[in-house]
Amino acid sequence: MAPDLPYITGNEYRELGHKFPGVLLFTLPASWIVLWLFHTAIKKPVVGLLPLGVQQRLQDQLGDFDFSGIARRVTIATSLVLGIATHLVWDAFTHAYTWPWYRLGWLQSWIYVPFAGHMPMFMVLQYASTIIGMVALAAWILLWYRDTPPCKEAALPKPKSRVLIAFAICAVAAVAGFLRAILLVGGFPISVKGWDFFLMYVGVTALAVAFWELLLYCLLATSLRTWSVS
């Protein structure tokens, strides 16, 4: 997801995160910063927002993240580069005006999709891979939850109200996304292309709002040390 980090501004600055030299000057350094920020100030407060059963299964994953040592840093850098590379390669097949789009005619062809009408193949790949990825992730989470017992050292759970905070963050982000999309598009679209832009505005705006809400919450929670489930 690192190439999409510019979206947290609420705008679609694809060039910065997806093309050179932005990939080297922004995406890779930003990946290191986000990784450090996640393990330093985000992961523990975020776990506190999850359902109690999930919290109890993640207690042994909340320790300090090891950044020390050359071998360790090379491993981390390799993982980041592979993640960025696979993101960019797949984006090349799921967006227009890319190298594969110009050279593979079938990406520019249009097919009929039930309930959606005619869509270009690159857009079909984009939405299909998103849906398949979300289903696969949900299946993995369910299997992990089923096969992972609660940690023995898991302490008594915190009040359930923290889950409501998570829902509130998501709700505010979703409402902001839809309102901005309606304002920018001028209402609900009637064409496939219109819906593509509409959903892009919803997604970019909701992602940005949720990110800043969550970051503010995590920084406050970390400073007050209220993230612990003990």
C-alpha cells in the first residue's frame, strides 16, 4: 500500500507514489517512516479498538519491533521493495495509460459485467482483484481466529466501548467520503465511468479522514498510555 500513501492528503497524487523518481524519493522512505510509526505509536492503540477476542489473541504480537542489525534492516528493506514492486506491477494492469495498457489490446477491450454494464477490462481486473483480495483477507482472518488460542497472559478485557470508537472513526470517514464525492460529482452518477470516479473520490476521502482520525487517536492514546488491555 506504500505507493498509495499520498492519498492520505485527500487527493489523488498518483504520480508521486507510483512513478520514478517519486518511488525512490518518497515511497520507499515513507514506507520506513510508516513502519516505525506503526510499531512505535499505532499498533497497541489499534489493538485496543478491536473486539475482545481478537485483542486476547494478539497480546504476544505487541512487543517491540526489532530494527537493529544490518541483516535485519536488509530483510526489512527487501520486504518493502517487494511490496512496492508488486503493487506497481499490478497497478500497471489495472489502470489506463500504462505500459501494459498501451501494448496489450485486451486491456482496452470492453466486456459486459452483470449489474454494472460494459466496462473496460483493466477496470474489471481492478475491481475483481479488490473483491477477491478482500474475500481472501477475510477468510484468512477467520481461519486465524479459529486456529489461534487466546494468549495465556492475556489480562482482563477493557470495556467494549473502544469498539464503538472504531465504528465511529469508520462512520465519520465514510460519511465524509460520500459527501465529498457527491459535491465533486454533482450527485449520484448514472454511468459506469461516473461511478468509477465517484467511488474513487469516496475511497480517497474516506481513507484520508480515517487515517488522520486514527493517527490522532493513537498518538493521544500512546501519550496517555491508555492502549494496554491490562
